[in-house]
Amino acid sequence: MKLSVIVPTLHRSQDLKVLLKSFILQTRNPLEILIIDQSDDTKTKELCLRFKKELPIKYTHSKIKSSTHNRNLGVRQAKGEVVVFLDDDTELEPDYLEQIDNFYKEHPKAIGGMSKVLNQDEIGGRVVGVGIFNKLYMLTATLFRLQSFRKGFFILKSGRNVFYFDSPKEIVAEWLSGVSWYKKEIFKEFQFDESLFKWAWGEDRMLSYQIHKKHPNSLFYYPKASLYHHESQAGRVEQKEKIYLKVFYQYWFSYKHVGHAFFYWWGNVGEILLHFLNACLRRESFKNPWYYLKANLSLIKNLKRVKKGDLKF
């Protein structure tokens, strides 16, 4: 199958360089690599020009700093039968694209799949979630519908998502992460929600969960396609704004697609509590639970606007 790779990027030319180098080592080539650059300088454009002799790069500069807008822009430009979404701070295993080909040979009726993140333990740490406090975290998080003892990739009543990247076997999933791929034809029915702007937390989950609800058993976690996610700090919003966006976007997802209001708010209480406990253990700043509390109060104050999809204030 012809693969179009879409990479939105913002002020991460050095991280993108690592990703592009990993494309050179691939055992099969993509049809095109669509770089959607939101940066204010020319470093990314210059980098793409250097790699263009070796890779089928198509560069576009976007004035709109929004991952949802620019993923949709990439889809409109894509010529392949499958669109592959990658973060700009990832690094591919050499057979990554070949394994996506194999995925559709094994699952010809599937719509989409998601990669194994080989360093997930480094980037996906849970609040109060390691060592002696693991059981305490799991019990508390499960009580507040933030986590589950059941393993897999599914959505809880609180709107939170459960993942199992340690699985060596493929799993039918209810949602896919940002390092995923879809048959392009599905975008005749769905697109990324552009109500989410800037750091569009959860945009991949919102898209994929809608697809799951209409087309159950069509999405898969496929560990044979694997990569590293280095989680660059370049181009990110500050912690306070990040928490506000997360709280508001989590509500928008839960309100629009899950519909269990009580469990959403119950989960928020647990989230504040767990961050406070984490701060007591000196694993994070006490500013974080304070920001979560203030974000929830702001959400309550602006609830009518948020329910209308007005998130840009």
C-alpha cells in the first residue's frame, strides 16, 4: 500500500532531524513525507531542503499553530492509500513502514493501527505509580475511574483512557495514540476536531474513539511496528497552560463522546488528590494540584461556553 506520512512540527528542527535520519534507514519507502511546519523561523525548512535528495519530503508552512488543523491539512494533501501520523520527536525502528504494510496484509478490513512505544516507561509515568506506591496508586486511581486493573486500550466512564504498551501481542483497541495510521478513506467521514487548538491534548483519542464507536473492532495496537518517543520539551506550552488545556479538553471529549458526567467530575477529584499526594512525596511541584483545582473552577465557571465547543478563551 502507498503510505503518506504526516508530521506537524513546531520549533523542533533538531528533533525532526533524528526522525528524518530514521526514515533513511527504513526497509521500505513511503510515497511521501508531508512536513507541516508551524515554526516562526526557517530552520525546519532548511533541514527539509537538506534531506530532500534522500527522502520524498513535501514541505508546507502553516501560519496556524494547531496540531488538529495541521493534521487535517496534511490529510487533504496526502496522495497515499494510508496516512501515517508521527510526532516530530519520534525515532523509527528500521522496519516501521514495512510493518504497517504487513499490518494491512494481516488485517485487510482494519481501518487503523497504532505503534508500540519502546520507551513508554520513561515517558508515561503514572502519578504515584512506581515502586512501593504502585498498589496505592492503582487502588486509588481505579476507585476514581482514572485507571483499571483490566489491561488493554479502552475508554473508562470518566473519559480517561487505559493503555498497555507492554503487551507483546496485538490488541483490538477503542482508541489510538498520535503515533498511528489509518486508511485515508476514513477521513471522508471523520477529521480531527479543530475546536482543540494549540497543544491539542487528546485529539488522537477523540478521532479514534469516534471511529471505534461507528466501526467497532476496526482499530488495533500492533506492536510489530515500533518506535521511540523522545518527548522533546521544545515548542511546548508552560505547565500551567498545559494543565488548563488538559482539563478543558478532557471535559470536551467526555461531554461529547462518553456522556458520564458524574464519573468525569469524580475522576477530576481523584486527579487533584493524586497530584497532591505526589507533591507530598516530592515527585512534583505543589503548583500542579493547585493549577488542577483552579482549572476545574474555571471550567465550572465557563461550562456553558465549553458545551458549545467554545474553547478558545
